[in-house]
Amino acid sequence: MEEVLETMQLQDMQCDVCGEKTFQEREGFYYCVECGMQKDQIQAVDLTAEDNFNDTIKYASRTIRRPKVVAKDDDNDPTSWEFYNYVLRGFLQELLNMGAKPELKLMTLQVWAAYMGRMEVAFCRGNESGKPKLNVRALLRDARLIYKYKPPKAKKGKKQNQSGDPNDERAKFRLWNRTKRNLDASGYKKHGGPPESEAGQSLGLQWSMHARRSLKRHMPLKHLDKHSRDSRASMSCHTLKPKAKELHFFDRTVYCLNVMKLYVVLGIALNMVEDDIQLTDLQRFIDEEHLSKRYMFNYLPENVAARKRLLLADMELRRQKDKFNYSYLRKQVSLVSRFINMSDYQKPNLHSLAERYILELGLPPRLLKYVGGIIDLYPPTFFNAVGPYVYPQFEARTMAYIIYAMKLLFGLDDIKEQKISESAAKVNEKLLEVGGPEAPLLFVFTEWMEFVEIRKVIVSHYNQSFAQRFGVATQNGRHVDDILAKEQKEKEQGGGFYEMACMPSLKRKHENLTHIIETMLKEHFGESSQESVEKDHIEFQPSLTPALSYFRRILLQASRSDGAHVSIRIPDCMHVDHSQRNLDPFVLETKELSQYLAQHGLGLRVEEVACQEDFQKVGFFRPLMHFRGENKEFRANCDIKTETWLGELKRKEKRPDLQFYQPTGKYGDRYLKRIKHGFGKRERLEESNPYWEITETPSFLIKLNDKEVPLDTLSSLQTFKEGSMDPLSVPLEQPRRHLEKKLNSVEPEKESNERTEDTSDEPPNPEKLLLQVSNFDCWLLHGYVKMLRHSDKRVLRQYFPCSFRWLLETCANTIGVDWEVLYEQLIVIEMMFHHSIVNWSNHKEVLCIQHNTQEKDIRNLARMYKDWW
């Protein structure tokens, strides 16, 4: 019986050397009859036991045991750097599929190599051992794979032995079998091989320079070397991985390798290749889960992805956040740029960026020409006084130029834009009567606001990420449908992040529970969750203009005749394309409109609308700092009456946190004399410099109070701020109407001729239509935005006119930043154009910056914001 059993077990075995299948047993081991090679994977074992430990009854058997073969998967077990290298390559391919430049691949490799070099992992000199060094935030997995370091096991509480019968026969039998198995397994080891202690001996941990510097704060370097040589982690006095709260912010942020660092590397590389995808676009792609760790295991090779559950635990992926706001991503980019000592950032093409934002907002292309003229008037340098590694606000500055142009054209004071819109709407009615649908309709600001607001609601119904960014409330059912759609997409791509973290038993329970819920939904509603999602779900592709592209996709879905429909009704006003409306008359280019109306026997009368009287003066705001008073002893008055206590509370005036005031501060005569002396000294140095070319600038005259006043004698504030601004009491006649042109090339006679219309072909007494336009005057409210608290921001927001507040928040949500960030960039532009430029007639190279003004409040604020230009 034993021989038959042995023959059956040896049928599938063959020699590793010659391939022979016949073996001969000698002392429990099997040897090949052809070459005499011992087969290590199999051994005959004699098992004899006493049944119930009775000497009278015995049995004996003979079997063949095969020891468990432990596969060595160290080659397929990647370190954290190799794992994130695979994920980075997958994210890079996703960006290339979205339309990024091909040069992004090489630049990403260079930035990643610089980061790995600074971490002393790869691409670094002076590493004699050639192994990657550990940093202060290194994982225990890397120490185990590279240096064979065995981390200490978690100590579990010992179970208390239950008192039982010491003569228990079943317990004795189990103990005897366990001892017999251990003795049999000891004979499987090869003779002459290295001992287990020597084979698994640690090589000694090697730390990077920055890690040793950080760990030196917790222990001496000699003691750190002892910990590095401790392969069994027997020393429990210190932990080699300090807690995050014990490290500096820079150390715990930069040296922690996670998914966030991959986004940072991609953001730096996109800027260096001057790609159209900006940092705000990258943050939106992450928010919309076009780049997400949900699908990161699809980027791994098959042999590495097979160890999914182990990677989830060792890489600490469950603790990592997947979505970040723009301010946090920008701060991380600045820190990593400083860490790798990167050069200056590349300034994107502001004109193309403004064109994309204007197209996204649905504004006419004529606004791009106006905004481009303001940008070219004095191009920004994006110099940062804080440090060269701080990422500039490229996107916010470009959007601030658009808001500034809208303030000049429409005022945005809740009255001025209403008057302009009402007059434009009446002109459009006449144009439709005389010209029909082909007539060149004017741009109406209020109608455009209604269009943008309804578009937010429609797109938010089908895209939850869009709804969260714009703050549009949606139904709970839409949130559930969005979650179900993402889970379905995750299953279609071969299993996702959270599904891999479950045990097989938990997966079966999840499937059973899902089946029960699906059955109940189908019985109650008549359709399953998948059918309800597919019924009213639209899959949007990544786009640089999401609001425009997503809305056009919804209109296309609603116009299909093959049965597809949308669940919401789209109003007729949403089919109007406001980007095709005429904006030329609002910049006083009314020649074409006047000629078109003259052909139909109509005339045009243009009237300028001034700003509100309440906004005629420049306003300033500043937060007040709270100073803690001295510790004093207070005694409670328990005998006070309620009426007396309430009366004392009413008499106490609370100090406001935010102060609004007028710029009335002046410099003293002595200090002002010193400022003028320094400014005159600078002018004399420029005149004595033979290499300084000074060309005589033309002098323009402006008619003011029936007097011709030289333009050079007026400050920039008087040039921009029309109305009853001191010291002028009447508006200027020809203010900033041609900012997109060089002012030195514009002649006053030509400017005055543009206001007169060619009425030679008009009838003697034509019906004249009234068109109200802006006088290019805007209100100003400036201050120190970075010093504001959250409560101060809420107070400041209430002082904004409703139309400006709506436009500011809409533009901020479009690029994915907070409104205070965008308003700060708007203040930078207004401070430069309104308070800093002296001579507007000299625009050959640069503008002359005002240094010798006696306005103390304006000068202090202008000096600060000029450092951010």
C-alpha cells in the first residue's frame, strides 16, 4: 500500500537536471536513478501515533510531504519611488491624450530626475554604495526591500490561559503533532547553505544628508548609526520615522512622496514647456477625476499590480488625499521648486490666455482687443518680492484684466450698467424691426448675466464637480447618480482603488447586498440604478473651456432626434450666442452702426453715463490688529440689576475689525522735501548719463472749463478718475478711450473727430436712437487684502455692488480660485494705472512711475503693490 502511494505521488515529479521521473528512496529522501540528484521538494515521513495514548492499540502510516515553496518576489516588489514612477508615467500619458505638448514627456523626466536627485534616491553623485538613501519621511517598505531591514512587529496583548485539566488527552495529542511537524520540517533545509541569521542580515540603513540633519534634532549621530545597524529593530528608545508634528513644515511636506508630488511635478513641467494647460486647469482635471488615484493600478505592470492589497497597506495609500484646492497646490509647487532649485517660471502668453477666458465667459471678441491693449500698455513682469520660487498668479492676473475692462466699459455700480443695458436693448428692438434676424445686435450686459447664470444651473445638473466649483445646489439624487457613474466606470476599467482593498469574503457580501438593493429598487421604481444613471447621464470629455464645451454638449444631446433627451427644459434665451453681439459702440466706435441705421432712415445719439455720486471718491480699507491688554483682576458684581447690566452693554461700543477711510494722510514738509530732492537727483543722473537717450515727448492739451490744460500736468488719478474728483470738479473731455493704442501715436484732433458721426447721407430730421455708454470711469476700493481675516472678507464683500460681486465670483470660479485672490490682482492693476503712472504721453519703452507724490496713504499702498507687478 505504501509503494502504491509513493508511485502515485511521484508521477508528476521529474528531475531538475536530467528530467528523469524515476526516483529511489534512501532514508526518507528521493534520488534520481539516472544522475543521482536529490529531490529537495519531497520527502517520505513516518507517522506513528498512539490512539488515546493507549499502549495496546497502535497504528503506523507512511506518507510523502512537500514543503511549502516560498516564492521570492523581491524583483517584482517595487519600492515607493518605482511605484510612483509607473503612476507618473500613466498621468503623463493622460495629459498627452488631452492635448498637451509632446515636449512635456522630456520635461517631466527632467523635473522628476531633479527631485529624485535631491532626495538622493537616483541621479545623484557621491553615492558609493549605489543604493537609494532614505529620507526622513521614508516608508518601512523601502528599508525592507533595499537594506533588508525588519521592522518591529506590533505587540499584541497575550491571551490569558484558561485553567483546564492538565491531563487533557486531546491537548496532549495536538502538542505532540505540532512538535513532530516542526522536527520534520527541520530536515528540509539544505546542508551547507548560509544560516538564516546571515542570509537575512541587514546591510545597515543609509540616510540622506537632509535626513541626518533632521534626525540629529532627536538623537546624536552616533546613536543614529547604532539604530541604522540594528537589523532586528531591538532598540526601542527612538523611532526612525519621526511624527509629522515633530518635523518642520518644509521637511514633512517636501520629503513625503505621495500622489500630490506627482501633480506638482506635472504642474512644473507644464509651465516650463509653456503649455496651454495652466496650473488651474491641472487642478480642475484632478477635481473632475480625469487624473485620479482611483485608476492608478491600471498604470502598473501586471506582475506589480498582482500585489494590490500589499501595496495599499505598505504605500499608505488610504491616508492620502486625492483632491486639493488651488492654493494648496500652488504652495506645493513653490516648495518643490525651491527644493530642486528651479529657475524662473515661464510667463505664458497672456493674450491667448485672455482669449480663452473671454471665450469661456461668452463675451464678444472685441473685448479681447481692448484687454490686449491694456496688457500691452504696460506689460506685467510678475516680479515677486517674497521670493523667486513663489508661483506667480498668471491666471488670476489675466482674469483681473478682463474684470478691469468690464468696469471701464459698464461701471458695475448697479446703476450704470442698468442704464447702458436698457438703452442697448431698445436699440436692438429697432434693429430687429428694420433689419430682421440678420441685424448687428448690440451686447446687453444684463441679458448676458442671465445667460451665464442659467448656464451654471444647466451644466451643474449633469456635472457635480462643476456645481461644487460654482456653488450651485443640486438634488441629492444627482449626487448619488454621480457616485454610481464613477463606480461603474471604475468597474469597466478593470477594478479600481477601493475594490482592491477588500477581502474576497467582503466582496461577496458587497455583491449580495448590491443585488438585494438593486432588486428592491427595480420593484419600487421599475428600473435599476444603472438604468437610472444611463437614462440621464452625459459623459463629458476634458476641455480647457468646460462651461462652453459642456453646455454645447448638452444642447447637442437635447437636439438629437434618435430618442435621446434631457430631463430639464432649456429656455429659448439660452440659444442666443452673446459672443456674436456687437461691442464696438461701447468703446466709441459707432461709425458702422451709424451707417447701418442711416440706411434705414434712423440716427444715433451717444450719451455718456457718469458713475454714481456715492462712488466718486477713492476708498481704502485696512484691518485693525487686536492687541491683548494687560492681565487685570476683574470682580463680578452679583448684586447688579438686569436693567443696569443691559444698559452698560449698550453704552459700550465695539471696535470694528475692518476700517474704511478716505486717503487724507499727508507727508510733512521736511519729509516731502527729502522725497523731491531724491527724485530730482535721480533725474539729474539720468541727464548726465551719455547712454541715456531722452526724447522729447509730445504735449497734449485737453479742454477743461473752456481752458486748454496740458495733459502732462494731470496725475494718473485725475486722468482715470472722472467725475468730481479733487482737485478737478468736472469730468475730463477725452479720457481713456483708446488704451489698446499707443497714446503717443494718437493725435488729439483724430480723437475729437471720432466722436462726430458722419451724417452727410442721413435725412434732414431722422429719428435718433439713444445709446448710453460709459464715460470710462470706475469706482475704486483699495487696501491690504493679504492681511484680511475671514470675518473681514465677509464685511468687505458686502460693500461691493451686486453686479461687481457677481462678476468677481463668477470669474474666480471659472479659473478655480478664491474671490479675494482675484480681487488682489485687480487692485494691483488699478494701483498701477490709477496711482503710479505720471506721464501718460510717454509710452516709447516704459512708463514713468510716480515717486514724489505727497499722498501718504496712496504712496504706501502703491509702493507695496508695485512689487507684485
